[in-house]
Amino acid sequence: MLRRREEEDPRKTLKEGREVTACGVKFLQSLKKSCNKEVDTYASCIDCGSSKLYISKCRPEQRYLDQCVEDNLNIERPPLGYFSKIHVHESSHPPPAPIFRDYKKEADEILHSLPDDRKMRKDYRRFNDWRISAFEN
């Protein structure tokens, strides 16, 4: 996501996106294979525990699921607040060069590329016309 935001073009990060998706699918498949009973118990507790799907009532089931994941998949749950902290990401990709866009030039190119017989709105008025009539009233 960071690289996608830096590049400002999602097409440049499709390969990495596929790899992340494949990793998530692989994790869910291994979770289903090794801890299916605990996942079902935890999910049913969340579904039936409260009408607002609070997970605070399901801490014992979560503890069993965490223990199963740690034993079978060797993945520990990060400590509380881990994802709230700032993390520096080291990347093998060079940082992208800053892009300075000339929006007026881009708008002029788009407007000049339109055909001359394009349809204009019937109620079109310039901004100054709107402004003057708004202050007159």
C-alpha cells in the first residue's frame, strides 16, 4: 500500500499485490487446515455473543485460537498497540522521484482536445456571474 501510494499508479504495484493476496490466501488455508475447530468456535462466539459483534466477550475462545496458531503455525500475536505505532519500512525499491504536476496545463490540454461542437449545459454561467447575483440578493 505504501508503494502504491508513492507511485500514484496502482498498475505499477500489481505484482506485489498478487504476492500479498497469495500470502493471505496461503495463511487462511493453513489456518483452516490446522486450527479449524478453534476458528469455528471463535467465529460462532463473535456471531452469537452480541448483536454488535463485540469480540470482548470472546477472549477465552481467542486465547485458544492464539495458542493453536502459535503451536501449529509458529505465529505469535503481536502485543497490544503494535499496529498503532509508527514503523519504518526498509524497501529494496528506490524512492520515487517527486512528481510536480501542472494542473492548469493538463486542464488546457483536455479542454483543447474536446471537439468544437461539444454540448454545453444550458444553465452554464461563469463563476463571476454566480457571485454577483448571489451578493445582489
